Amino acid sequence: MRLRLPAALATAALAGLAAAMPLAARAASAPVAQYVGGHGGVYYRNMVVVLTWHDVEPKGVYDTISSANFAAQMQLLRTDGFHPIAPSLLAAFLAGKATVPNNAVLLTFDNGTLGVYRYALPVLERYRYPILLFPIFGRTGVHSDFLTAAEIRAMIKTGFVTIGSHTYQEHNGIAVGPGESQPADVGRAWNGKTSETLAQYNARVTRDAALAQAAIRSYEGRPEPYFSDPFGQYTPLLLADIARKGFTVDFTTYGWAVAPGAPADRVPRINVGTGASTAASMVGAILTVASDTAKDPGWHPPASWVVTWH
């Protein structure tokens, strides 16, 4: 005997099924990080590899890449079919509101050093690659090796440079105990007898974030959500403090790619701007993290990472 539903219940059941089907379809079509390996010019899909440089000078050393090797890197990004994206697209991708092109990369520069303006900017202008610049604002126009305010404005005026914060003046180490130090924005300052209270720490960090956001507003006329962790270290407390001032997309130094569903408050990056870096080593690093991420797209940097220096 076949059971018959009352008309009202049948209508409701059909409506519920219709409402559920788009959700199922969306779940089935949700982007998944994939590593293809170069077939058809595609290395990877649905992920972003974030690249980091610190300085560019004629001669490379330590965390400074030579201008010749940097130029070769930018050329190889074009030749090998990588697609530098704007930081706003990364933010939308992290929020699940946008897709990214195949072989997507984001170019970031920490510290705001003069060499980026002198030697990197002319190359970037040639290719019109969007970049994300993280100045230490308290050093702007103060130290000769760092950008001036006029140079930062000139970079923004190109139309492809966005600025975030590498702190206003907290990019240094502080004593946190006898013979121990930590990055200033994660450690509680110790004066030889006592440590900062939690309230004092929060006030110091949020004040610095407010100064940095005010600097960004003065340059761009709007706030920006991008923050780069000094020395790559962070805690949930730091992330909460800077988020109160609008910094909600936080960049670490973990070597991994950004896959769908990645947390915006600890974005991984790879450093491709050392004195030993070349165009070939950059591409090798990109493909390695893309391949590893596709194998385990659910892995993300830990909620906290702090190293105490002795």
C-alpha cells in the first residue's frame, strides 16, 4: 500500500528538498586545493603561495636578494605562467568570497627598506605586479636604510602597491626575564624585577596597532587589514589585540600555501629573498609547498608560535 502525504506536507517536503539541493551542489563544487604539476601550463589550482622578500640590493647577502636575481625571479614568474594577485583578492579568497587564478602567488615585502624602492620597484612596474608592502612605520624617514614617507606615497601612486603593518615601533626584542627575550609584540616586558601586567601589555600592543593603522590611513586614505608578524611569531592574544584595530589578515613565516578554508589570522609564506635565492630556487620552493599543501590541505599553522631567545 502506497502512503500519500497530505498536500501541505508534500509541498513542504518538496520545498525542503529544493532548498537542500543548492547546498549540496555548492558543497560538491567547493574549491579544493589541487597540485597538477605543470600539465597544460598549470602547476596548482585553488591555492595561493605567498612569497616574501625583505630587501633588494646590487649584492645579495643574508635576507637581501641581489637586484639581478630579483629581476630574474620576476621574469620567471611571467615565463612560467604564475599569476601575482592583489592582496584584496587573497582576503576575499580567505573569506570564501572569491576564487583565484591557477598558479596564484602574492608578493610581499617586509620592513619597508629603501632597496625595495630603488631596485625592486622599477622591475615590478615593468610587469605591473601587485605587491603588499609591510613598513615598520616608526623607522620611516628616520633611518637612512628605510623608505621615506614620500617614497611610500610614490609607490602607492603606481596603483599596484598596498601597504600593511610590520608594527609601528614594536619590531624588536625585549627582555621577558633574566637572560631571556622575545619579540616585543608577543612578550611581556620585564624591567629586571617585574613583568608587564596583562593590561599593560594589551595597552602597549593596541596603541602600536592604532598608530600603524593611522599611518596607513594617512597614506591610503583608508584602513587595511594586513599585518606581518615580526620575526614570524604570534599568539592568540596578539592577534586579538591587533584585530581590534582592524588588522585581521595576519602573515606568518610558516612555509605552506593558502588553501580554501585557511584561517586569515595566520597566513603562511615562504621566504624567497635571501642572498642565496635564485629564480630557479624560488620556483622550486613554490612547487614544493603547493604539492605538500595539496596532500594535506587541512593543515594550518598552529594557533601560537613564540620562541624565547637566551
